[in-house]
Amino acid sequence: MSDLDKTLQLMQARFNPAAAAGLDLIFQFRISDSGDYFVTVREGTCTLEAGCAPEADVTLTTDRETLKGLVGGEISGTQAFISGRLKTGGNPMLAMKLGSLFPSGNK
């Protein structure tokens, strides 16, 4: 299993269904050195699929190492964004929901 697979599995394991109540969102992840994945959050559930979503609400572009740091809590989304390691497209305000939907181990 690759580091990316482990990171994505950890992200799913940390999913907070309570934070997803009433939501219907698609987060597109473009991992520059690994490919595209999307997360669908709908009414307290979360699914992760490889590829591009037909209509994502927000797109996040980063690399594998930054994603690992975000999921592991070593770097915040704000730090990654300010340093240019994370870029957003679509509705960037939705990217801020990721912290409550997928809390890191440091919270």
C-alpha cells in the first residue's frame, strides 16, 4: 500500500459524520504527483473515489507530502495555502469545512 493510500484511508477514518449533517458537497483533490481523487460528503456520509468529479464544489490542488501533513496535523490548511503548497478553486470557503469534517490527530 502506498503512502498516498494510507493517507487517504486515514482521512476517511477520521471523518466526522456529525459535522456533515445536512451537507451535500464534493471536494476534488488534484494531487500533482499522484492523480485526482474526490470526496463526496452527503448527509453524514463520506465516499472517496479516484478520478475527477463531474461537478465539484471546491477543488484543492496540492502534492502528496502536503496532503499527508494536512491529514496528519503537521500543517494547517491556512499554512499550506499561504505558503502556496495548497491552492483552491471553486468555492474556497468550503475548503475551510475540511478541518471539521476530517479532524487531524492533533485536535
